[in-house]
Amino acid sequence: MPQTVSPLARPFPAIPPIAGVTLRVARAGYKDWGRCDLTYVELAQGTSVAGVFTRNVCCSSEVELGRTNLAQGQARALVVNAGNSNAFTGYRGREAVEAIMDQVAAHLDCAREQVFVSSTGVIGVPLPKDKAKTGVSAALTEQPCSWEDAANTIGTTDTFAKGVAARAVVGGKPVTLGAIIKGSGMIAPDMATMLGFIFTDCAVEPAFLQDVLSAANRDTFSCITVDSDTSTSDTVLAFATGKAGNVPLTGFDSAGADAFAAALHDVCRQLAHLVVRDGEGARKFISVYVTGASSDHSARKVGLAIANSPLVKTAIAGEDANWGRVVMAVGKAGEPADRDTLSIGFGGTWCARNGLPVAGYDEGPVSAHLKGQEITIDVDLGIGNGRATVWTCDLTHGYISINADYRS
Amino acid sequence: MPQTVSPLARPFPAIPPIAGVTLRVARAGYKDWGRCDLTYVELAQGTSVAGVFTRNVCCSSEVELGRTNLAQGQARALVVNAGNSNAFTGYRGREAVEAIMDQVAAHLDCAREQVFVSSTGVIGVPLPKDKAKTGVSAALTEQPCSWEDAANTIGTTDTFAKGVAARAVVGGKPVTLGAIIKGSGMIAPDMATMLGFIFTDCAVEPAFLQDVLSAANRDTFSCITVDSDTSTSDTVLAFATGKAGNVPLTGFDSAGADAFAAALHDVCRQLAHLVVRDGEGARKFISVYVTGASSDHSARKVGLAIANSPLVKTAIAGEDANWGRVVMAVGKAGEPADRDTLSIGFGGTWCARNGLPVAGYDEGPVSAHLKGQEITIDVDLGIGNGRATVWTCDLTHGYISINADYRS
């Protein structure tokens, strides 16, 4: 946790134990930083797994192998390396991941495809096999740790540990969801976010777990952006141990499927927001509400054009009600829009309606709103019923300071 | 010229007088800044005009009217307002532009479609008609001014006056080109740049002038980016007075057409570079050379993904040879690429070749290169013959300082 804690941070929640999930952390020493940097999660036999991954063409071996492993639908373990993303490291990087999979599979006596590995950190340096082996060996025999310890251990430039808990009743049985996530930069949609791991004791068939996760991803992780940059490693995995004893969910017709899907969606939304709240240099959390678009898809693209605009983000940082920059961002999105039906507002106050500044517009309430930490931008395109919400943070000196001196 | 002069600035060149072009400046007082802010250029009868404009859907009335006016191919005057972009100001903004056109047309006894107006500055405030009228009246009777005076007067957040001169021999006649441009932020391709005005005494038919300008735009203004944001007002106009006495150019078969096109292309490239050199907060000028792409179009998209990446631009600002961020940007471009044929270098030194870090890679020469002001990034995709060059600047604290406090 090298930086000052984000002013938008949230306290780590109380996440109860989840049957079939055991967390351990250890020191692999990927960097010379005197902290745990390897997280090992052991999962009960019969655990279902689903995942969504970065669309970056230059993805890491971890992402490639993870996609492949998903096909068999079961997971027994997760290993997360912090400090080295192992991306763009060719066959040597791939060998390092396979060595971890083999080591854990031998320990658990399972197929190596049931061992999932994620890595985060600098690009272009092969994950050192010896350090990984030492770290995994240590983790296998460590005492179990807390959710917060695991959340801290998967972090790199994160300034606070991020976790979410939720409960639902599925087929008459109480089920629990617990999740941790890391990420604060190189964050953009299509698969937005960093490394996120969701665990539940609910019994869910892998295919349905994938359906629910993919649907949740579309409205949550794919609707956040910090800097428009898409990591080579972005991964969200969901693991369902089945220990809650409910009849396994196989589709939306299953009893309690809606409740489970709603809980998972809520967890994903909260996780996504936590990543924005730790956006590098962020001082304000911005919700962009787009309505009146030609379609939901179009609304999301307009929202992202606004949320990715450096000029909009610096205006918010400067607490400047510069709605003209929002007009510019709408116009550059390349989506259907009509200047003469466009309305723009901040914090519930319209600055411009139907292509004209509001008569007698009083900037007072808008200026007061912009001084706060939670900012809303309202955009109504006035041409259809499409809508979307996108979340981002402001662009500040802190972002420059962090990123102009990351590796050194 | 409110900011400290960019460290990448170039001295204003000696631009000779161009027959048929008379420059004048005056004070309209669009802002309370005690400087000339209205530029008036009178053009000889028979002047051809061509133009390229922003693709921003929410473009200004100036852009809409300029596009319409181009149809008749002739220009007698140009008026440039600085301090107010008049964008997103509805019918009131449009009336203000039409009033300027009428006032000048009456003075010159020409069709109002032959009067071109450009405005730059804050969005959403209608251009005040009374100030425009006063400013135009003053300009009509002012003494002619220098190219540098005009270049200064069209500027807003620019930190130095930007101009380019070129000569060519067309059909045995020497012709001169002179050009001025303004722009330092809200700059992105598809039509990249701000307000640029090119003048020549060469005789060129309007349709061919448009062909030459459009072709030059594709490889110059459309290949620069400062912050990925596309202005609502971006305009480049070319005016050819025909006073050089050459046989009018009608196509590439005309004698001297190649020489003229090459000179115009060179002027556009230099103008585009000057805008990047005045990029808000810029301290380094970055050339991104992309080769081996599946097509030239694809190469340009990859180049722009790199040039628009905040993480790449902050790494350059930090003089950090973080080629992993270039890998990331290539991967997110959404263009054909293969991690295992990708090569990345800085300043002529390869850091990674064919998907692997270079064996025995010595960061020394790269680090030395990054300490300079003129940075090159080389990317070879290794899958085809497509190539493109894109220019940008680094992303620094200066950008945040300028944009988080622009309007106040």
C-alpha cells in the first residue's frame, strides 16, 4: 500500500467465512517490498468456476490458460501473484504459470486445469519460477488468513483493501457471497477491472454461473473506467463451492436463481465502484447517467466517451461546471445524437436543455455540488429510450505523479 | 498567451506577403483580456477555398455554415473570433455568425457565402453580436498587420504564435504558401486540429484544392493527438488567390500540381507538429512509428491507441522506458496484432522483439534517449506491410494545471 489512502476509500466490510473456501498468504518476494505477495485459495471438491477476461490482444499466459481451464468448469485452487504481471514474457512466462499449476495440482491431487493463476504488476518480466515455487510451498502450509489479509496481498498500487459481502436465500437455504478485488489504474471497460475474485457457498452449475457473471459484468465492470487503458491481465473469476446445500442452480428457472443473480450483480457493482474509488489520484467519484439514447449500447458508448475525456475529468477535478466539455465528449462519441435535443446537467440541475443554455441558469447549486466527493453528470440525448450508467473518477495531479514514476 | 511558453516552441518563421491576402486584427473584447481577439483576412476576388472540419456531432454554427459555404468554392474574407467558440449556442449563435457574414459581405459587396467565420474558446455562450460588430467595424479600417500578429490574435491557450511558410514552382511560376494555426488542447484526430488557415497565391481550382487538402489532412492533422478530445470547432481552411499567375491547377495532370501538393502537404505536417509542440503541458514531442501492420489504416489506429494512452504518455513524461505500457496500448487498439511477432523500441533501440524482451537488453541508450525532448517510439507488428506515423506529446502536471482551472 505505497500511496496515501484514497479519500474515496471505503472501510473493509465484515465478510463471513464461506464453507469450502480457505485463504492463505505468503511471501514469494517478487519485489523487494517486505510484504506478502502470494495469495493461495483452496476450494472444496466440486467447486464450479466461471470467468470474464480482458479483451486485450496482448493478454498474459495467465489469461490464456485461465480461459482454457474454464472449459472443464471446476476449480480446486486459485493462486494470485502480486508485483509481476508476467504479461509479454513468451514461453518462459507460460512455463512459470504451468509450474505453479503443477505444484498445486500435485499437492491437492487434482487435474492441473482446476488450478487458476492470476498475476498483476509490471509487464515484460517473466515470473521467476524459483520465487513462485518458494512462495507456493510456504502458502500451502500457512495458517488460514482473513479476507482482509488476502485483499491486501493481491494489491499492488492499491491504496486500500477492497472487499464486498452479500447474502441471499436460494431454495430456502441462506447463501453467502464474499469477494475481493484489486485495481487502481490501467482500467477501462471491455473487461474493465483488474483482478477480482468472488466466492460463494451457493451450489451453481458452471454454465449458469458463467451466464450470471457475464450478465453482471456487462453493467458493472464494463461500465467503469479510470484512464481508458485496458490491462493485459484483467480477470474476474467466480467460484461456487456448493456447500450451502441448496439444489444446484442450473438456469433462471431454478428456485432462487433470481435471488442469487441479484446478489452476484450487486457484488460486482460494489466491486467495480471500489476500483473507481481507488482510481489513481482520484478525489471524486463520478456517476454518468445517460438517457434518451438510440439504444442501451449507444448510451454506454456515450457515457464512456464522457467518462474517458481528459477535459471532462480535469474540469471535475477543478470543480468547474464546464458543461461545454460534456457537449464535446457527447459529440465525439460517434453515436447518434442531435445537438438540438441534447440536455446536460450536474447533480440534478440542468445547465442546458434541448441544445440551449437554460434561461436564467444559476450556476450556484452546480458549483456547490461539484465541491463534493460524489458527482453526478446527467445527459439526455432526447432521441430514444436507451440508457446506461457509467462510473469514473476525476483526473488529477495525483494520477500524473503515480504514473510518471511507477517503475523507478 | 497566458501560460509559460512551451519548451517545445519553435520561433515564428519569416512568412513573405502573399498577393491577394491582407491581414488585420482588432479588439472585439470577447473576454476582458486587453488584447486583439478578432482577425480579419481580406482575399482578392477569384480566391478559391477548400476546407476540412471536425467530425464532432455537436459542431458549431461556424462549422455548419463553413461546410455549406464551401459548395460555391470562392472566398473573399475570413473572420476569426478568439475567446468564445460559439458552440452549443443554438439559433442565437447562428444569428451571430450570420450577422458577421452580412456585415463583411456588405463592406466587400460580395455574396455572404464568400465570408468564412471561425470561433474558438469557451463552449455554450452565444457570441455577443454587439462585440462582434464593433470588432469587425474596427478591423475593416485597421492598418494591415503582420503574419505573427494574426497568429497571436487567433490564439487562446496557445503559448506561442505558430506559422509556416513554403515555396514551390508551379508551371514555371514561383508560388508562396503562408499559414497560421492555433490549438493546444481538445485535440484529437478525425479532423484533428483546431483552427488552421493556409494562404497561397497559387492559382488552383476549388475542387482540386479540396482534393489536395483532404489528402494532406489524412496524414497530418488526422495523425496528431494531444488528449484524445475532439473539438466542436476544428477547422482547416485553404485559400488560393491565384495572383501568382500560373495556369490554374485543375488536377494532378496539371503542370506543377505535384509540386504544389507536396508544398501544401509539408505545410500541413509542420502546422500539425506545431500544435503538438504547444500541447497543453507538453515537455516532450513524441513520434510513434508503426510498421508491419495489416494495413495503413490499421497502423494509424494502433499508433493513435499508443499516442492516446495516458499510461504511455505519463511514462514518457517520467522518462521511464516502460515498454510494457506500449504492449498494453497495442493490445487494446482492437486491430490485428500477434503478441509473438510484436517488437517495441525507443529511439532506435529495440526493447522487445517478436514477443520477447531482447536478450541482454541494455536500458542505457533508451534511458538516455528518453531524457531528450524529441522521443521516438517504434512498433513493428510483424504481420503485414501497413505503416503510419502519429505524433503526440507527453502527459504532465502542466496538463492538469491548465485544464482543472481553465474557465475560472
